[in-house]
Amino acid sequence: MDTHEQETLKLLIQELTQLINAVLMQSPELRSAIQGIEEKGYRVDLVLASMTRILKKDADKTPEAQESEPTESDREFLKTLRIRLDSLTSS
């Protein structure tokens, strides 16, 4: 991936993040829950963990043909969920 493509992708991901935040903050239930906590004297810092994986489409391959070994990023994500790879692959 060249530098221009990386920058474009970075901007698209930032836009996605902003849209997700905007949608969450429009939720009356979420605003009400935060307001209730704040009225009790607490400050709310809402931090959501999310993993967005963007892969380049390969028109010549079916999804089954695109399967490969887990990447380091995959392994780290699974680790945060306390999922061991050997438990997924055992038959």
C-alpha cells in the first residue's frame, strides 16, 4: 500500500470513528444514563474499545480461498478476549 493510499484509508477510518461517536451521542438512553451518573457527582469518560479491520477486496478469490493464518493483530485481539488459538484449531 503506497503512502497516498494509507493517508486516504486513515482519513476514512477517522470519518468512521466520528460517525460512530455522533450516533452514540444521539442516543437519548445513553445521554440519560450519563446525566444520571453525573447528577450523582461523578464524571463520565466513556471509552469504547473497537477493532476495525479493513481488507482489500480480491475479486478473483472466493472468501473461502482468502482464508489464511491469523496475523499478529488477530492474535493480539483474540488475546484481549482471552481466546487461545489452540482452542479454536483443536479437532
